[in-house]
Amino acid sequence: MSEFTFLYRGRDTTASPEQMQKTMEKWRAWFKELGEKGHLKDIGHPLEDAGKVVKGKQKTITDGPFAEAKDVVGGFTLIEARDLQQATELAKGCPILDVGGSVEIRPIQKLNM
Amino acid sequence: MVATLTRMFGVHNLALAEDIVQDAFCRALEVWRFRGVPENPSAWLMAVAKNRALDLLRRERTAVTYEPELARYLQSEWTLAPTLNELFAEDAIRDDQLRMMFSCCHPRLAEDAQVVLILNILCGFSIDEIAAAYLSSHAAIEKRITRAKKVLASSKKLFNITDTADHFSRLPAVHRALYILFNEGYHGASPEAAVRAELCHEAMRLAALLLQRPLSATPVTHALSALMCLDAARLPARLSGSGELLSLFEQDRSLWDRQLIADGLKLLELSAAGPELSEYHIEAAIASVHVMARSVEETDWGQIVSLYDQLMATRPSPVVALNRAIAIGQHSGPECALEEIRGIAKADHLVRYPFYHAALGEFELRGGRNEIAREHFANALTLARNPMERKFFKQRMDACGNSAQRGA
């Protein structure tokens, strides 16, 4: 088994509370399924759109990340899967796709020193 | 509420769950003092407890160890809110209460301790209220509850109500605890009628919960519920206008609750499915004979005697034997009853039971031996457990005196 990070982009943050609740139910159902199949290493968390960015040797601080809303990472999860192909298959069930968002699947890099 | 929160935090965090509920009540009192009690106070309390749980879960995400199967969903913001909503949904709360009910009936706890625990955790009675119901001291009840909670917490996991085998092996203990709880209300020591009726109602509410789930809605559960309904139907007639305890023979039968009788008879009918004949079946059948008779004279005492015979065969006890003897007295006259009472095995267990002496007194009185009867009632009086019983036995003593004078 290898580990992967799912990065979610394009969350619909303008939804009404009722829509929001429905969406969260979908997410929960999806996580539950992943958990039962043993693919869930860490559910992770959703993230607020805005925060701060610290950059460079000068450690300059700016409000950020200032990307287009659809490009901002809106949350993450740690997944266990056999290989990249299986992890990609798993990502197809993500509810974010229903609202036009995307899931980026990135294998965890093992740094051998 | 405690049941739901314990499901969330795990049985080892019972105290935490209780703190949250306590906190919700305190907040409620503060707010209600200014704004008045809201339309639906219980929903309001639930909402406060839910928010409080949410705060706590966020703050102590790592500090608290949760009920294992839920932990992962409570620890992530992706799933925290919807999981909490599900836990606080109505049918989930019903299941939580069942789970807690079964957990309280832990085999390592004495029956009495199980009942006290149920009263405290599931019925929300305070230690003082329980002490009042048991005519016991605050300290004694507190000690008993603390000890029981320790046993409960050491069991690590709440009872799994979906495991069929475990469920059936523990169901009899749950029945027994509810039966004791009901009887505590019906015959219990507390002189306060309100406290006692509440205990009966709580037992009936919990039994009704059992009936809502197919797994626990067994014929025995139906029989137990039938028994409770049929007995509770007679509650309004058990006290006279001046607050005196009235025996079955003196009660105004028009005060009996017709709805409860109808419910009880229906449940008794449903309990007849399957081969099992529990003591609750028999006791409910006895109660049904009573409620269907329009008067003491019209009661089918022969049938009651034969039901007591069956009860003696299923669950023999000196008290059952005494009740059987009383029924025989109604059926075949006071001399037969006296003979039966004298013949009860293990009568030494009954010597401290006031109604044993009262029964002897009653039948001696009917046999016309007033002086002997009076002595028996005097013995009963010294054993009386509360003012109501005392009043009742005094009145029976007076009855002996009056008819003795009339005879002279």
C-alpha cells in the first residue's frame, strides 16, 4: 500500500445552509465508504479560502493565496491505495466533482537520506 | 442526552457527558430567567448540549479519546458537523437510550444498582430524588451510583445492541430492572404519590422503547409492558380523597384508567406469540382478571388461584405464595387462606414484610376473631415502611376494635 494526498479545489463556498448540509452529507458518505474499504489514512480537513502567505528569506507576509477561487486548495485528505491508478479511481467518487471542482492526486514522496 | 453524549465520547467519559448536560442546564436557567422558558425547552436544551459538544470536540480534538468507531469522523471538520447531526437525530437518541439501558444492566452490577443507575442516567433523577424514592440517604445513594458508574466505565465499550446473541442474553436483566423500577413506583417506600407515579411512567417509557425495536420487542417485552399498563391503570384509585392507601377491595373501580386497560389487554394479546411463558405473562394475566371484573365479588378468583399456581411453578417466592393464599381466601373462605399462609415455605422471609401480618389479620378478622386480628395488624404497624402504610394498618386495627364492640 502507498500513500497519496488528495487536494480538493473549487469547493462551492457560496451555497445556502441547506445546500451546504446536503453537500456535507455527501462528503461524509464518501469518506465513510473510503474508511470501510480501508483507504482512509487521515480524513484531513476543509480549509478556509483566505489566509496569509509567508515568503522568501525576508519572510514577507502577504494576505493570500490570491489565486482564482477555483484554483485555491479547499481541503486535503490522506489516502492509502495500491498505486496511483487505484487512488485515481477512488478520487472519481469525490462529491467536489459534482460542483465542477477537481481532485489532485499526489503520491507522498519518500525522501531517503 | 447523557446517553447520546456518552455514545460520542465513549463510556469511559461518562463524567464528561454528564458535565456537558449539567452545563446545558445551567445555561438554560440563566437564559430562561431573562427571556422566559422557550416553547420547546427540550429541543432548546438539546441544541445547547449539541453546540457545547461541538466546542468541546474541536478544542480537545486530541485530548479526548472517543468511542473508537466514531473517533475518525469526529476528528475531522469534513465530517464533524454531519456526524453530530446524525447522533442527535431522534431515532439515534432512541437507540442511545436503549444502548445505555442495556449497558446499565451489566452482569457485574447488582439488580438494585442497575435500577439506580438507570434512574440517574436515563431518567435524569437527581441523587436526592432517588434517595427520596428509596427513603435512603443522599450519601448512601451517591455511593451506590459512584460505584456503579465505575463498573460501567471499566467496561470500556457501550453495549452493542445490534449483536443478536448478546442482546438476547442481556434482555432478561433489562426486563428485570424495568420490572423493579416499576414496582418501586407502585409499591415503593416513598410516601409521595407524585414521585411514585413518575417512577412507574419512566419504567413504562423505557419498556415502550424496547417495543419500538424488532430485536427487543419480544413476547416477554410485550407481557412486561402489558403488566405495567394494567397495574398503572389502577393507580388513580389507590389513594382515597384524604390520601389513604386503598386496597384492591376498597378501590372505586370507575377511577381506573380505561385507556391503559385497553392498551394493556392489547399488549397481553400480542405477548401470546411464541411458546415462552414468563412470570410477566402470568402476572399480566392476573392483572387482567382484576381489571376486567366489575367488583371484588365478580372477580374470577378461581382463575386467579390457578394463575398463582403457575407463577409458583415459574418463579416461586414467599410473597407470591402469600398472594396466592389471599386469592384462595377470596375463593374458598378465610379458614383456607389461614391454612395456606401458615403452610408457606420459608415464611421466616415474610416475618419482616408488613403485609404478611396484615393478611393474617384480615382473614382472622373475617373469621370473627377480632382480638387475634388486632394483634396481627399491630405487628404490621410496627413494620410499616411509610406514613401511608402506618395509616392503613391503624385503620385496620380500628376496624377490629369497632366490630368487637359491636359484637359485645
